[in-house]
Amino acid sequence: MNPAAMIGLLFVAFAGTLVLGFVMKWVDRKVTAMVQWRVGPPWYQPFADVAKLLGKETIIPQNARRTGFLLAPMLGFAAVVVAATILWGVNLSPKASFVGDLIVVLYLLTIPSLAVVIGGAASSNPHGAVGASREMKLILSYELPLVLAMVPAMIAGGWTLKLGAIMTTPSPSVWTSVAMAAGFVVALLCVQAKLGLVPFDIAEAETEIMGGAFVEYSGAPLALIYLTRAMMLAVMPILLVTVLWGGFTFASVGGAIASILKYVLVIVVTVLVRNTNPRVRVDHAMKFFWFGLTPVALLAVVLALVGSAQ
Amino acid sequence: MNWKVWGLSKSPWVYHVNVGACNNCDIEILDCLTPRFDVERFGMLLVPSPRHADALLVTGGVTRQARPRLQEVYRQTAKPCIVLCVGACACSMGIFADCYHMAGPPDKVIREVDPNAIIAYVPGCPPKPEAIIAGAVKGLQAACKLLSQG
Amino acid sequence: MKRNQLVQQVKTELADRLADVVERNAKRVYLTVEPEHSLAVNRYLFEHGGRLATATGVDCRDWIEVCYHYCFDPLNVVITVKAKAYKPACELDSVATLFPGANFIEREIQDLLGARFLNHPDPRRLLLADDWPEGVYPLRKDYHHEAHVNTGRAVSPDHGRARVLSALRRG
């Protein structure tokens, strides 16, 4: 790929993910409102939120570590944009994927959570420190099942680490294979924790720790954090569908509709889980991920190995 | 109005500060968030930190202990912001006007740190949620007009 | 034990400690004590099944009357112990040494009325601000309001603690 095409893809992916992220954030709030028998905000609400945040002043607490405080949102934002670029590129032309791009995407998508930790720790606020430590515990809990859940898809795609190959190789689908279905469910719950949504929004528990890691942010850094979270809400289901559900195809009308439906289904399931569950304690969450989801993911890997050996 | 002021008018995030209220006004503010009145359709969210807030909902007359703390919370709020004094006690100290432990109504206390604070008043004991919403709308409109003019 | 039995028992066993006993009606009995007997009478009522509902204070001209209200729920009677704390010292033995339930209410009476409770396990301020002047008791009849209105700290002492990165530009 020549550099011009690469930069063009970057901008397309950034703009596309931004708009998609805002739409998905609106879907989240609207579905939440409908579940609660309310009328939700209008469709332009996320745009208004970001516009307002950009117009506010940025205040840095005097004892905060200024570099870490300001750098953390930028790190998270940059990581999400690059991961989105890779995913968009792979979905637009599966032949363009390179060996190991699945691992690159997974690595990049851990950076926004690390940015939350850095930002919270740099805030010089006890609420920020508590939020940072909780986010660290969560990262240690959900990353392993998430990666393990992707392994059955790797195996079914023919022992490959290329996202394009995983998408295009005919493999047992989610509806017919136990391993893929188990992997999908595990990955869905890990995505719920990664996005910081109830029942796993422990790091940013509003009612408990006043915003946790984000308590001291205001103005443009807060707008970056908002953008990052909106884009993560758009990107994580793209990753899920790409790896575990056959990817997006816009070649035929039927394929396009199926792709959109898959994506919307993942988002709606996420939002409904968010609206029907209470927040769990951080030690319960760790036990759930380590002793509940990791064995299920390991079982899925074993089943996939057995299935591929036949 | 430019896009930043449009954003402020369409997405006011509120932070609730109780500096000495009897909690009646706090209950009515909570009612505003419930499905019957649903202020989220105006973009109003209850935020956990004053740094994220555009509107401070102040209830109660300021007690002596709360006075420096209210001033600190106001200074922590990122400007531009409006202050909404909800309830009779917040507007003018109400029946506690001559009490021994009061330091004044919130608008006087906030004007000590910022003489140009934008303050809206919602009288009532407690004001109905409709009144609180009307007061918030009027306060935001006044704030946007002030900010557009510069 | 019935209500009349209890009242009779109180009258006979505490006869030397009570200054006065008044039965206002079937449900209310008032015992007046001098400050040196207050702890003993409180202990007697507590040990015979009384539940301290609350304690109140009244500023009488020469003393502060601290009333401990004991509810005897099965017997449907409330017995009040009115202990006089004579001015200017206004000292009483603290009932919080008997049971922890009296801790906060005695702190409140001490804060607002100035009755000093001896041997109280935690004699800090409860309601008034940290910088309220010592020796000024708002609920006393001779409290002068105008001297204390709107005093106290204004802006917090850590003035100028936050750095503003981008100042607000209007217009």
C-alpha cells in the first residue's frame, strides 16, 4: 500500500468510526431510555456533548502530574484510531491484511484502558487513584478470556493470524459450532468490561467514586476521553463480528444487510445487558473472569482443537 | 450562535450541591431525572464531578461550614457554567434568614469568588420539577445569550 | 411488671436521690434530680428496661435542665429524668459512659447549650462549624445573634490551587 492510500484510509477510518461511534452512543442512550419508559436524547446528542466539552476550559489540578494527565487521553485516542484503521482496511479488502494483524489490533485496544489508568493515577486525587487501581484489576481479569476466545476462530480459519484469512476462510459459524458460540459469548462479556459498561463499569462508578479515573478531567481532554469511549463502542463490535462471526461483506445486498444486522445485534445485546444488571464488586468481577469465563474459553479452545484435528 | 454555545445549550451537564438543605429540593431534583419528567431528552446528565459540570444545582442556604466548600466547588467547575439556586432557601435563605449558623444565600457566597457568575433562581418550597426545568431552560438561554455577545 | 408497679418501685428505691416526682398523666412521669445523682438514676432506669429515646435541654435562668427520656415500651410509659446543671459551670456526669447510645445526643447538647458532660468518651463538636468560637452557645437565651452573623471563613485557604490551561475566551 502506498503512503497516500494509507493516510487516506486513516482519515476514512477515523471519520467513519467517529460517526459510527456517535450513532452507537445515541443508540445506547435511546435504547436505555426505551427500557426505562422514557424518551431519550435526540440523535445529535453526542455531537452536542463533544461541541460543548471543546468549549470549556481545561483545568489541571496543581498537584497533578501534568504530562501524564494530558498525555493519557491522547494515547488512548491515537490507539483507537490506529486499531480502527486496521479493522476498516481488513474489512474493505481482506487481501490487505498482514500476518499478525489480529495480535496488533488486540494490543492496540488495550492501550485505551491503560490510558485510563495513567490518567487516573496522574490526577492526584484519591478518587482517581481508586479508579486507576480498579481499572488495573479489570484489565488483568478480562484480557485473558478475550484473547482465548479469539483462538477458536484462529484455529477454524486454518491456524492463521491474518484477520483477512480468518474472515474469508469458510469455517464453522457461530450458530453451528459450540466452540465458536462459546467463544462469542465469552468475548461479548469481555467486551462489556472493556467498554466500561455495567455490570463491569467498576472503574468509573459514578455513584461510588465520583467518576473514578476521570474525576479531574475537564474541557478538551474530557472531550478526547468521550471520543475515545465512543469510538471503542464502535470498534469493539467490529472486532467481534470480524473475528468470530464472519466479518462484514458489502459485495451483495443480502450480505450488506446481514452485516449491518449482525453489528446492530451485538450493540443491542450489549446495551440490554447494561440496562438489566447491577454493578458488581471488583473482586466478584475478578472471580467471574478468572474462574468463570477463562475455563469456558479454554474449553472452547480444546473443542476447536478437537474439531480441527478430525 | 457559534457551535460551542450551541453545544452548551443542547447538552448541559448538571452537578448537584447540597449546602444546607432539608433534602426536599434534592428529592424534587431527583424527580426530574425520573421517567415522568425525563430531563435527559434535553441532554441533561447528572455528572459525578464538578469539573464535568455546566450547571451547578445548589440547594439550601449556605451554612457556615459549607461556605468555603461551596466556593471551592464553584471554582472547580470549568467555565462557562451557570448556577441554579433551587428552592426558597437557596434563593434567599427562606425561613433560615436570621439563623445562627448561616453564612448567606448561595448567590452571595458565590459572588464573593466570581462577581460575574451567571445565577438563575427557582423559588418554591420545594419547587415542582416543572419549575426546576423551566428555571434551567431560562438560565441556559440567558447564559447562551451572554456568551454569544461576548 | 406493670406500669404502676414500676413507678412505685422507682419512687421507693430512689427516694433519697430524687428531688421531685410528678406523674403528669398515665403515660408521662417526670423525675427531677440534682446533678450529683443524675448518673445513678439514669443507670437505674436503663437497667430496669428503659430505652433512652432522646435527651433534650432547656435553658432555665440559673441552670440548664438536661432531660433524659426513657421509654418503657411494653408498659406504655415514658419516664423523664430532669437533671439540673447549674450555671456557670453547667456540669453533669456523662451517661455515655453507661451505653454508647447517649454519645451523640450529649455532644449535641454540649455544642448548642453548653452543658458540660464529665468523662464523655468523645467530647468533640458535633453540629457547629469547626471555626465556631468557643464558649458561644447559640441555643441559650442570652445568645446575641448580631455578633456572629455571617462570620467565618470565606474562600478556602488554598487560594489559587488549580492551573487553568486555556482561559475562557468570550465571543
